[in-house]
Amino acid sequence: MIVKFICAVVTRSLFLLISLIGVWRVVWVKNNALYWFLTILYLPLVVEMILTLKRKKLQDYKWFSPAIFLFLISIIPSLWILELHHQQNKATDSRCDKLDSSENIKSLLNMWRGNSTNGSETLLQGSVSLLSSVCANDWILALHQTLLILLVIGKWLLPVAGGVTRDELSQLLLIFVGTAADILEFTSETLLDVKDSSPSMVYVILGVWTWSMFQFPLHLSVSTSRPDEYSEGDQGVSLLARLRTDIWSMVESLFVQDGPFLVVRLTLILYFHVIHQMLIFFAIKNFLVVILNFYRLFAIYCDYKASGP
């Protein structure tokens, strides 16, 4: 019980910390303290934490995770603002320190240590100066990476819902890791492909990214029915019940992830004439996943018809 309590508090505290860092970055970039009002979005997560801690079992729901959903609600607006500001101010961004090599990272850390040792800055001031000097693109990428990693670790640490086995939880975490990698690649690559002449495409990409992120609170593609829940006479119903995990997984892929990703990449290729090796590769990958999912749905339908009366 104590371990569950600690995990529940630590996970939600990490959610709040990362969201707070995102808001701080927005306030610094925009140079406007009014953006601190974004912290109002933390209130539902705080309320959810209090209500969850009052429950004796501290368990999450089987089909849905309110903590992860509210965490996304609290951090996605900050990432939208940072992405749009970066796209609109690429040319006017001041000099910054890139994190694209070990030498740059070492020099940045040495400068921070030097300022702290000399007494010219306190530890807090030095940390703020260090974070502020990092390039906007590296900042945004780091927030994206931290968000996705924390979603996986957070789901692992959150108390398991009743009825969810360890095997199902491990399947869900593996799905989360693969999904997170695809989403990170989509946002990082496609936003770089957008030209200055097509700012509206940035909104489309961020909209598709937001839509894909909301599959993380849902656990429909893992929670399954036990084979012995249905009698042998209900073969057709039992087949669909046993395969509903696959069906939900295919629906998520078609309408939440690979389908929308394919549409965006084809738009970049066919309408905006953005063509390069990686974009074509991932477009083909999304196309193959969509086709294979339709093929799988057709196979399930044929098996269902064959098992019917």
C-alpha cells in the first residue's frame, strides 16, 4: 500500500514538474508573465491526484487513465505555443547554444561551472542562464522526448487497474514505446520539412500530433476478454471477443496514428513538393501499415463469417 501511494504521488509530481518547466519556457520565450496563467490547467490534475489518494486501492481505471489524460491537457498548450513561436521566429532567433555534439554540451556545462565557482551567479541563476541559452529547437525536442518518456514510465509506475494482468501491462508498455518513437519521428521530421510559405501546415501537423497523443490515456488495445467467458455455442461472438484487442489496435492505427501520418506526408510530397529520402521511406511505411491493417480486418471478417451459423 505504501509503495502504491509513493508511486502515485511521484508520478503525478513528475507530470506537474515537466508541465511547469514547459510553462516557464513559454513565459521566457514570449517575455510575458501572463502565460503563467497556463498553470490553471494543472488544477484538474491536482484534483485528480487528491481524489485518487483518498481512495483506498489507489488503482487506475482499466480502460482509461485520467492522470495521463490530464497531464496531456496541461502540457500540450505549452508545446503548441513553443512550436508556433519557433516556426514564426526562425530567422530572428538570437545566438544560442546547440546540443548536437558532446563538445558543445561539455563547453556549456564548463561555462556553468565556471560562473558558479567564481561567484558571479548563484546556483539557481546559473541554472536559469544555462537553460535559457539552449537553442529553441533543442528545447522543444527535449520537451517532446521527456513527455513521451514520462508517459511510458508514468504508466509503469501508476498503480495497475483491477483486472489488468502484468502480461497486459507489459504489452501496453511495449506498445507505448513503439508509438512514442513513431510520434517523435513524425513531429521532429515533418516540422523541419515545412517551408516558410506554408505556415498553415504547421497547424495541421500539430493538430495531427495532438490527436495521436490522446491514444496514450486509452488502454482499449490491450484489455481483453478471457477465452472461457463465452460458451462454445457462441463461436462467432467468441471470435470477435477474442480478437477485439487486434480490432482496437487496428482502429487506432488507421484513424489515430498511421492513417493521419500518411495523409500529412502525402500532402507534403504531392502538394508542397517536399521530397527527400526519409520522408518517402516513412510515407511508404505508413502506407504499408494501413494496407496491412485493412488486410487484417478483411481476414477477421472472413473468419467471423466462416464461424457463423
